[in-house]
Amino acid sequence: MDAVKMLNNVTAKVFNFDAKERQKQKYKEDIIAFVFREFERRRTEKLPLELNWRLLINFIQGNQHVHINAYSNDIENNESYYWWEEREVFNQLRPILQTRLAKLNKLAVTLKVRPASGDSDDISSAKVSSKILEGVEKQEKLHKKQKEANTWSEKTGTAIWKTVWNPQKGRIIGQVIEENSEIDEIEQSILEEFEIREAADNGYRTIRNIFEGDVDINVYSPFEIYPESIFKPIHYNRSIQHARVFHEDELFENWGVTEKGEKLNVFSLKKSTGSGGLGQKGIGYTIGSAVHEHSVLVIEHWELPSKRYPRGRLIIASKNNLLYYGPLPYGMTEEGKYELPFDVQKCIINEYFFGETVFEDLLPVQRRYNSIRNRIKEYLNRAAIGQMTYEEGAIDEDMLEEDGLAPGQMIPRRQGSQKPEYLQYPALPATFHNEDATIEHMFNVLSGVSEAAKSSTPPTGVGSGIMLSLLKEDDDTRIALTGDDIQQARISIGIKVLRLYKQFADYPRMIRTVGKNNTIEVTAWDKNDITSFDVYIETSSMLSETPAQRRQMVFDLLQAGLFNDPDTGRITKEGRAKIFEMIELGDWETFDDEDNLHTQKALRENREMIQGNMMPIREFDDDIMHIHKHNSYRLTSDYDDLLRQNPEIDEIFEQHVMMHVMSLQQKVGAAQAPGDEVRADGMPPQ
């Protein structure tokens, strides 16, 4: 009886286990179905925008005889009406894009952090946070990524920044040896035989590196991002989906699952024959869809908190696998709210999720410009080649159609017939030239880029320097709106970086920055050093300044004497180095090698002494320069912060400076005649 009861209990447990597994599998399938159902809805809503972006990119690249087919939802070529129809492209959009990008890429963005309060600890923490942002700028190569973002923003109106924490970045802080009794079926299906034998020889052990983790900042095109609603700005969207295409091997490397890839359509270049004239078909390339094999569509679904999901949701799913499901992994803002890791950079700010671009207004103007220019070219073709009229049957029509009107060709005609003659055309109406000039002016008005900026030549009839300056200021004023949105996006990214470090930087870290005189400053910090998230931009806008203008400003300051030492009336060495830096003539801080070497040595001594190490002086030291560098550092707030932690540092600095004073007195005394006085600070009398 007991055996039967035990068997029934085992059977019940097995049944319950199977039921739970089926329920869990059904739950995963429902989540995947929800993600992809929502993705299809958003893709349908966003499709008109994507078609418009593809049309814009085609026009900018020079493939302009195309249109949107609303039935096939694709970009198609415009068919020509006649074989002789001129269909050349006179692209005015590319130089406008290049000019705008040249201006925007000059915008220097230097992020700084304001302290949370006037307390010395908060001031010191703000300096550390500023150095962190400076290090991230170089580590993530944000200057290069900013150029990519500017290109997407100008072409489509929008660039998307994504700031996340990547646990597979940073230094290796340890290793984990994973013991496996055997290789499972999934691994056997992707490993070669020699790899399986090697795993068996190593006892099925796998060594996995542990990284400290770091921030990961990337730029994505708007084609990959699907908001909850395209008609609401980013801060009103409760969820955003990021669709990415991976190779099936990448899926296993990133998430450890296998899924057979399929053929997916992605954007790529394909041949186009939309241009040409007089029977010549010009071959170019258009942005269209192409098929990539062995591809897997992976969708990240980022969702803000709600009553049902108080901590929000992050779902990562492919068509057949739920790769991740959990709450939002990143912390809250100061107001206690979660935020999504996306920032939108727009060319023209509007009230929607995706921005607008100046090229949307330029498309009909470019079409009109091509039409006018091609009609003028057709007129010139008729005038140059000519059109002949003749009495029917008077000449051999087959010969004329085959050879045309070749120079020196004999044209026989039927006896008694009228001789062939050319048609006479009136002169090209002035309306064509007037329309051409009007359209060129519209390009300048709509794009915010004047003819002087595009061609580096003054407009016709404008010779006044004041008028040229006004034209340039007008260009800079309009493009400054785009520059302001770039700065706001970068500030938001800087805040996200600090919050990620505050949440995940559990281990002490080192950051290296380049200080004055090309010295490498090494700062130790951890997440407790981050106390403020008030990020601002410290930069002089370079949108409205040319190198020549900056140099002229420096020369004006020189004439005013603002770089002169108030005591001597001469320009100091530091002043000369700053002047060379401002006029962009290279790194002139090392123009005096000996002085620079003494400066470097004094700064190295500062770094050693703040660690509690007494540094000896040398006979060949420049005592005056060393005393100046040591005392200058003792005047900083950083030195005051160090004294509060270790008061003994002040005694080390005091002794070291006095050693330099004594050495200086000895050198001066040896060089002077008896009876000459020496100042109390060791300096020679003036």
C-alpha cells in the first residue's frame, strides 16, 4: 500500500513539473508574440517616414529621378517619356549637406559638472566627475561618433544616441573556471570535431573572463528605432523598441542560444538607371532593400514603469527565443523616475519623436531645378544637332536615321523634289534664365546656407565686407538652432554616463587625463565620488568663428596688453604658450625644452609628495621654477582637500620648498660679491 502511495506521489510530482514547464513555455511564447505584434504595429505606423528618409538619402546621393510608390511601399525610378529626353542630375543638395556638416563638426563640446553645493567635498567630487566625462569622451571616441550622428541628423532629421552599461567592457578583474561534465547537444551542433576533442582533453572546463564593465555609447539611425508613437516626443513615449539584425553565430555568442537564421531585408545600395539623356542611360545607385541570409531579427523592448510593472520592463526577444526578461536595469533620476537609455538629436526641432530636416523643403526645388536645366539642355541639343524637314520620299530615310547628319555626308534626294532644310528656332526665352536664378536663390533661403558659404566666393553684386559679414552671421544664426540641439543631447548623455557609473562602478577605478604642460594626470575614484549630475557645456561656440577671426581677436588682445605680466610688462612664457594655442599653430607649450623639463620634474615631485614621499632636490634644478610650481599647487582647492585627509603632506611640501630656498641662496651667494643682499624668500634683489 505504501509503495502504491509513493508511486502516486512521484507521478503527481512529475505531472506537476511538466505542467509548470508547459506553462512557463507558454508564458515565454506569449511575451515573444507581444513584442513582435507591437513591432509590426509600430513598423506600419512608421513606414511613411522611412520611405521619406530613403527618398531624401537618394536625392542627396544624386539619384533624383525617383519617387515613392505607395502601392509597393518602395522607391522606384521615374520612367522617361521619350528616348531623347534629358534626365541629368544637377545636384545642389550634396554641397549644402557638406557645408552644413563642416559647420556642425566644428562645434566643440566640453562637458563639465557643477558641484552639488559649496562644500569642499562636493567641489572636489565635481572635478572628479568632470574628469570622468573627459575620459569617456576619449575612450568612446565621441568626437567621431558625433560626426556620424550629425550626418544621420542632416539626412533624415534624426539621430539616436543610446547609452547603456556593458558588463563585457573595461579591465579584466578576474576569471571563472566553469566545470562541465559534457558538451550538450546545442554546443555539439555548432562545434567542429577537433573542438569537441579539445574540450574533452581539458576536462570540459571553460575559462570565462570577468570584466569591471563600462559605459557603452553608440549612434543609431532612425531606421532601427520604433517608439510607442511617432506623434509624441521622446519623454512622452512609455516604451521604445530597438530592432537589430544579427548573424545566427552572433546570437549564440551574445546569448548562448541557437536559432536558424533566415533571409531578411536590409537597406543597401542597388543599381539604378534613372538618369541620362539622348538615349544614354546613366547608371547610379539607389538606397533600396536587399536580402541577407543567416540573419536573425532581435528586438529590444524598453518600457517605463507602470502600475502593472513598477520597475519597468526590458524584453529582448528573437522570433523563437526569449533572450532576456526583467525590470529596467538602470537606475532612477533625481525625481525618482526611471528613464530610457535613448536620446534624440534633431536637425529641426518639432513636437514629434523624429525630427525634420531642411532637405525635405529642398526636394521640390531640386526637382524643379533639374527640370529647368534639362529643358535648357534639350534646347541646346536641338540647336546644336538641328532638326531637318524634307519632302516625303525625297531622300533615303533609312540612311538618314542610321547615320544621322554626319559632317561631310552626301545626302541624295529625288529629282525634282524640294531640298531638305533645317527648322529655325526662336531664341531661348529669358524666362528660363530667370527661373534658374530664382530657384538657385530658393536653395539658399531654404537651406540656411548662402552661396558664399557653398562656393567660397561672394555673391554677385556683393563686394562690401560688412555685407559679407552679415550674410555669414545669418548662416550661423540659422544653423545654431541645430547646434543647440546637439549640445542638449550631449548634456543628457553626460548625465546618463554619471548615473551609470554611480550605479555600477563598484570597484575603484583610475582615469588618465592630459593636464597642463602635457602632463598625464591619474585620478583614482569610485562611485562615491559622484555626488552631482548637474552637467553643463564649457565651450566657446566655434560655429561662428573662423581660424582667421580667432587669430585677429588674439592680435587685438595683444595690442591691448592683456597678455602682459603686470610687473614686468612683458609676455610670460605661459602667455606665449596660450597665444600659440589660441591661434592654432600647434603645440607650442614645449617651445622651451629646458624650461619644460624643469616644469615636468616639479609636477612629478608634486604627485610624489601628495602620496607622502619626501623628494630630494638636485644641484641642476631650477629652484625658482620649482618653488613657483610647488607653491602654485599649494594654493589650489585640491591641496586643501588633501590636507584635511592627511595634514602631514603640508610639512613635506614645506620642507621641500625650504630646501629649494636654501639651494637658491647658496647659488646666489656664490655668484654675488660680498655685502650684496638676498631677499628673505631666496629671490635676488630687484
